[in-house]
Amino acid sequence: MQSVRPHPRGRAGRLLLAAALVAAAGTVTVAAATTVPAPARAAVALNDSEVTANLWEWNWTSVAAACTDHLGPAGYGAVQVAPPQESVKLPASADGAYPWYEVYQPVSYKLDSRFGNRQQFAAMVAACHDAGVRVYVDAVVNHMAGTNNPAGTRGYAGTEFSGYSYPAVPYGNGDFHRPGDNCPTGGTISDWNNESQVTSCELLSLSDLYTEKEAVRNKIAAYLNDLIGLGVDGFRVDAVKHIRKDDFAAILGKLNDTVAEGRRPYVAQEIFDGASNPALQARAYIGNGDVLDFAYAKGIRSAFQGSISALANVPSWNLDAPSANVFSMVTNHDLERDGVVLSYKNGTDYVLANYFALAYPHGKPSVYDSFTWSNRNQSPPHDGTGRVTDTVCGAAWNCLSRTTGVKGMVGWANAARPVKTVSDFTTVNSNVIGFHRGDRAWIGVNDSGSATTATFVTGLADGRYCDVISGVATGSGCTGSTVTVSGGRATVTVPANDAVAIHVNARPGASPSPTTSPTASPTASPTVSPGDRIATTFTVAANLAAGQDVYVVGSIPELGSWTPANGVKLAAQGGGTYRATVSLPRSTGLEFKFVKLTAAGAVTWESGANRTFTTPATGTYTVTETFRGDTVTTAVATTFSVTATTVYGQNVFVVGNIPALGGWNPAAAVALSSAAYPVWRATVDLPANTAVEYKYVKKNPDGTVIWESGANRTLTTPAGGTRAVSDTWR
């Protein structure tokens, strides 16, 4: 958020909303802004990846181009963008600059900011979705602009405001925690461990919204629903530490499902670290969503500026929250200016740390790119009006997210995702390490000035693999170096201040080969009425490389008549499975295969003979397969929902007999979200074809655990796809 902190432990719906929400929001600007209709777009297939590119303070045109040209093809799952609402426009400094932190001081919820207007924002979201990339917005909902701004200060769209009056929303005096009124100190926060002060007093003289009030909650929800209506998929929520947990849960409960995927928006909460009060520590907030892990970023800096052998001890670090509940990072805009984490100024340490964060199974990893700076308040490059200009990678902008090594590691992270544990962590010396993620991927990191050769256990099948740090796999070989695995081991020379990384989807000649083509000619489908068709669902488990999609193609026109580009694209279901439902003529024999296809048209046919089946005369038909030629560890996205009432400060978790559910250890249990309270919910990747025992537990703020009564609950996961259970607390 803002650049200066008063205390070292502090923190310096769619477009046309439902009538009831609009009425509740009064004349909130977003409800009336109808110049750009919500995109009338069919559901899109988004990349099945947990990796986010945080393109901080890039304008909307530049983000759109990055999604299309780099993020989508590389397999990023999401892009995080800066706050899009109208912010204050502060007086320019002597050199004509406008400080970066302006954008964290809203004056209205109009989508007219330093980064572009509403039309440009909507076009950016559409472009990113077309590239398969979700869009997460940095949402500022705790406060409005500072009460200490000079008289006559306006927003970037020309909006007027003063003190506790923001008529464009509208907010008035009664919508804020005002000094001397409902702040116990009569002003700003003085005790950063006092929950009442932290949630009801002003942060750096910023007008603190009275989120206990329903009218205020409705206006915040209207703003977020406006963004959802334009296609936004989730939010990085600023300064959540300064909002009461139950207030924020109530706001989340008002949000619409996302347009692209029809599910609750993703939420990552900024809970700045340092508080000794458990109620103000990040893990106390996970009932409302994921949290940013500041401690992890600081631990990574300590290792890369000391000895990276310390990275073997990550499980014993005092981190902000369990891995399943964090949005992980090497740096962000606040931390890099404080020098407590690594930044681009740290050269190869910073690059290697990003490789490590993409490889290590902690949280949902992000890669941060922004502008270069020489003082903490420096503005991003801008025109004479303060509007941010297009990103040009080089002297003024950092573009680590599009380098060969980082793109390669995004593919590595995607390939390794089904395996949540590290095996055979090898310390060659204090600054050379290696480890693998099951049979999916291996990495070696050398944070020293000399090349090092060592033999590592890789976990991978024998054969040749392409190093994704130095190049990519092609149909004929590797553009970078090659690693040979024999007996599960590889002798690798890791260059100085560099890394070597291999995974199952990066093998020389693996794409576009094998290219076993169909063995039958296309056949014409009979002319049939809609009632003579059968809903046929195809599900396949497959390993996809960056930029690949999976299709089903077959002998009849409905399946593309053996032309891959005309086949049916399958949508990601999580856990490496993909699915589509097609209306096919009944009582018809046909042949089909699954293929992998890139945007450039490179085709990889699965191996073996054509698959065959005959659609039935009535009902529906289901096909569940594994892409032949792939070694797939199938995971089943399993949604746990339990109806449970709680007292303030309690959270609900699911724990069970397998590692993905904590192995009956409540400390490793999976946190459930209270966004639909009293229903608590979370989705967990579980191994396929597995009998699972589980129970729900409640955790109190002091850490004590309450188990539900009765026998263990049980479920059995299917061979692929998804599974859902709905329970009531016993």
C-alpha cells in the first residue's frame, strides 16, 4: 500500500447489477456505468496453473499484450494487475512525477485510472481470457483517499472529494471510522497489536471505511461485482488486516460467481506481518481466503544472501500460514522498497530465488514485474498527465516474467503440480542444491561463482530431457542443454549463478512427436434431429506443455473429421484432467483420438490405434481415458462443503488420513472458506481411485482444536474428473 509506515510492524456482478444490489448501493458510480456492456462471451478454457504474473502498475494495454504474447503461451494461470479504480491525483513533484502510491487512495469506483479507462480495462480482461489467463485485481476496500490531501485535490477522472465526503460513490461522514468518533485513540493507529485500533482507526490518515455498516458493505460489493461482471476472476485485497474478519466475510458473501468459470472469485489477502497478537496474524484470516506469505519471502532472501542449503528447512520455518492457504512471492511493491526481501537490484540472487519459488511446493507462486526505481516514492514511467505509458522492457521496466528461464519454470511448476512434496533434497555444498517433485520434475540451483558437477536423484524415468532454464524442447531436440537420466539419476553440471531444470513434458522430440495419425477415413454423420443425439462426455488425463491444449478429434464432423483444428477442445478440470461434452448422433459407431495442439498449429497425436465406441440409443455416454504416451499422476479436484456454525475467531478445516488432507494432523489440515457461511468450502486435489477417511475440525484463535463427533467420514475418488461432498457438522 503506501510507501511510509508509522511503525515498523504496521502497514504504512456483473456490470449491470441485480436491481436489489443497485438499490442498496444507492448512486454508486459502478452501477450506473453502462457504456461498456459485460462481454457476451461463452465460458473460456483457462490455463490450469497456480502461477501468477504480478505486473504491478503496468497499464491495461501492456497487460493485454503480455497475456497474448507471453503469459498465455507460457502457461501462466493468472495475471495480477494494479488497482483499477479512480485514485487521487497528487501534486507532481519538482521533476514532474506522480508517486506510485496514489493508486491506493480511491476517490471513486469509476474504472478510470492512471492505467487506462473502462473500455481498455474490459479489453484487457478479454484479451487475457482469450490467452487462457485469469485476471486478479488489486482491490482497495479498507479506505478511501487521505484526509490530509491538499484542498482542491481531485481524482484522475476529475472527481471532487473532501475529508469524509466522496460524492461519486457516494460515501459521507457516517460511512467512516472518524477520529474522536468511533476510533478508540481519536486518530490513527498507535498500538499495532490492538485489534480494535487496527480495524477501526486510520492507517496513515486514510479515510477508514465503516465496514460494519451494511450500506458500506453493499457499495464495496457493488464495486467488486462490477469488476467480476467485466470478467475479473479474483482479487488481491489490500490492507485486509485493517478490516474486521466478519465484515470482510460479509462482503465476500455478496460477490457474484466469476463469468469465465462460474465459481467464487479467488481471494488473496494482504495481512502485513509483524503483529504478536494471534488475532492479527495472517493464519487467523484464512477462513476468508488465501493470505500473502511475507515470512516466506523474507526467508528466501535470507537463504539466497546466506546459504541456500537453508532451503532444506522450509517446512520448519515460522511461515504466515499453511502452504494450501498462501499466495507466495519473492517480493512485492511494498517489500522491495523496504529492503527486507530480494528485488531486481539483487541480480542473479533474485532470478534464482524466483526459480526456486516456482519449483518449491509452497502456496500459489507469483512472479513480480514492475518498473525500476531509485527512491521509494518514484513514479512509474508516465506522460505529462500522470497516466502510465506502455511497458517497454529494458531500462525503465523489469520483465523477468517473459525470460526463457522463468517461462521454463512456469511449465516446470505446471508439470510438477500434482506432487506437493519435495524428495531427495541434495546439498552439494552450502550454495548448490537439488531436489525433485516425485516423478514429475527435478531442479538444481547453484548460487555460487563456480560451476559445479554432481550426481542427483531425479525421480524421472530414464531418457533425455531438455533443460528449461537454458532453452525449450522441440520436435527435433533441445534449444538449450540436455540432461540424461539413467537409473533415475543424472550427473549434471550446474553453471555458476544459474540453475538446471527438467520435467516430464520437456523431452527432446516429445513434441510434436509421437504423431501417429488416424487409421480411418472421415465418415459423414447421418442427418438427425436434436432428439436423436446423445450427450457424450469425453474426459482425459494428460500432461500438457506450456501453450498446449487438448482436443478430441474423430471420424465424424462433430469431432472434426480427423482435422485437429476442427476437433473439440477440452476444458481443464484441475489435477491434470480435461473434459468436454459433445452432442453426437445416437446409435452411431465412430473412431476418435486425443491430440495436443498449440496456437501455432503443432499437433501431437496420442499413440496407438484409434479408439472406438458406439453411442447408445438413449441416455448419455461417458468416455474417461488417459492420453496414451503420457505418464499421468491423476488428481481429482474434490470439493468439501460443510454446514457449520462458529463463534467469532473460529475457523473450520478438513483433515484426513492422506497427506493431501494433513495425515490426521490438525496443524496440517486444509482450511475451508467461510465466503458462503454457514457453509464452509474448499477444493483439494486428491489422488484418483483412492478410499479416503476424513473429519472436520474447528480451530479457536488460541490454537485449540475441536473435533466433530462420530465415526470417520469416508469417500472414494473416481478415476478422474471431480468429486464433491456436502456434509453437516456433527
